[in-house]
Amino acid sequence: MANHRKKFIDLMDKGIAVCDTMDRDDLLFSYKGILYPKTVCSPEIFKALESFEARQEDVILAGYPKSGTKWVGQILTDLVTTSAENNEDETNSLNDEELEEFPYLEVGDAEKYQRMEKLSSRRVIFTHLVPHNLPESIFKNKAKVLVLVRNPKDVATSFYHFTNVMSPLPSYETWDEFFTAFMTGKMPWGSYFDYICEWSKHVDDENVMTITYEELKENRVLGVKKIAEFFVLLLTEEQLQAVADRSSFQAMKENAHKTHGAFGNILFRKGGVSDWKNLFNEDQNQEMDKMFEERLGRTNLGAKIKYEVYCKA
């Protein structure tokens, strides 16, 4: 797990350097009505992605930005690696080349999908995309997808801090300005509310499992076990506990430089629940509460978020 993701680090360093010379209004582009950062995504990438061939053995993690995908992605990678070592199965192990490849499906260069064809199973893949913008092969070939969701107030809070230190993303002079953008869906990777609505349509699919950031924080060991069972990753109780221990926020923060280079300090900020209380005012609380009830209150994923527990002042 100490491997440097060289392609990941090089891509981010290059993107940051380019963005330092760009105007704020030029940082994003629109593709099929959704905004994406120009320096890490492109129309060419999305076009090439359409022909990506998913495998049934792929291990896919989907989550809206700042929902904890880096954290859960680390858990998945650890589970796949440990399971392969148990079976001495070279075809299911993650080699150095794969560990160095940028894991987000829609981020990188258009040639990455050709490189991914040469990787052995199980490929660990992350994405922030809504279902209808993913390659059709993921659903046609029944690749398993773990959908990670987090309460919207903490997502917004984390996204606000993240975007203000990441030059590939627009920065905001005030929290109020960011809140307006978040609520109107003018965000990289689109609207949080649209994202949850779209994935909620797939929660009953046999190849889809949902888990919340909050339940993982409450009981990380149980969450790790559920994830391993869903992807049929065979580990002993001791190994599952070890994966859970290695995925504590403190352990990942301490290891961030090894796994993500200098960028790691930006990725792992607090990793808690209810940090939103430090930013939201009463009017914003009420606006978010109303939006959630109208858009997500009657959806399957909306119920899993336990909004009453985590988002009420």
C-alpha cells in the first residue's frame, strides 16, 4: 500500500501548474450538461470512455466528489491485494503498473483505456460519474459497483475546503458563494442531488451495493466485512481487522505522502462527521433541508443517508 501512484502524482502536478496560468472561468468545461475540470478531464476522454469494456470481475467504486472515495478506495485496493496474496493468484493481484495508474475512470488521458485492457483482473476502478454517463458495458457485463454516499451538508463543507486549495477547481471567496453554486448544481461533476437521484434508481440491481460514509465511520470493521463479502474477496477475520486498522483516518493521513505524494496533505483534511455545523447558517440549513426533502426524501438512497440523524441542527 506504500506504492507511489506516479501517474496520479504527475497528472496532478501538471494540472496544478497549468491551472496557475488560467482564469477561474476557464477551469471547467461542460459535457452533456455537466461541468468537469479541464486539466484532468476532456471531451476526448469521455468519447474514448464510451468504448471501455468492463469485466465482471472489476471492482468499481462510485461516489460523488468528497463523499470519501479516496478513503473507501484505499480499503478496496487493500482488500483486493490481500485476497490475491491469500490465493497466490497473480491474475488477481494489483501490480506496480496498475497501482501507478490514475484510478478514476474519467480522469487522465484518452489512451489510458488501452493500457487498462492489458491489466489483469481484478481491476480496481473509481468514478464520480452518474450511471448514464458510465460505459454501457459496466451494466451489461454485471460488473459489481459499490455506491458510496455521504450526507450533503458534510459533502458541501468538505468540497468547499477542497476546491479552495485545488487550483484545477474554481475557488470561492466566501462560503456563501460556494453554497449557492452547490445548491444550483454548478459544480465539477454536477449536482449532488442529481447524482443521488440517479444512483438511487440502481440500488436494487444485483450488481450494486450501497454504503454510507457515516456507517463506515460508526463501524469500520463491519463495513470492511460487508464490502469484502459483496466483491467475494476471501480474507480471514484477522486480515479484515488489519485492513480496517490500516484504513483509519489517522493511519491514512500519516501514509498520505507515500500513497499520494504532496497531494496527500490536501486529500486528508479532517475525515469526520458534522463538520458542516462550523459553516452553515440557519437560512442555509433550512434551504438544504427543504431541498433534500423535495429531491431525495422519498428515494432509497435518501433514506440510507439518515438525514434526520446527521443533518439536523
